[in-house]
Amino acid sequence: MTNYVVDGSGKKKAVIIDVEEFRKLLEYIEGIEDALDLKRAIEEGHEFVELRDFMDRMRREGKL
């Protein structure tokens, strides 16, 4: 069931959804944003390294 907030003339102005549904939508949007960020980084030719190698480098540099 979808609930709407309407103005004085009955025009729909907002939607009321369950908090859990809202959280799911936010997670979905964040996943899409992450995928777009990765796609952009690949297209721009950024260098990628394995997580293990990155962690080792951070430890050697005293950042972890």
C-alpha cells in the first residue's frame, strides 16, 4: 500500500513509505553509485591493486 501526501486540490506532493523500504532504497542507490564510480575509474584508466598488496604497502608505510 502506498500513502501519498496531497495538497488542497488533491495533487500528490509526497510519498510515505515504510522505514525499512526506505533503507532498502538507499542501499540500492548506494550500490548503483558504487558501480558507476568503478565504471568511471576503469574508463579513466586508474590503476587497481589487490587489497592484500594495498594493505601490505600501508603497513610498510606505517599508515596501518
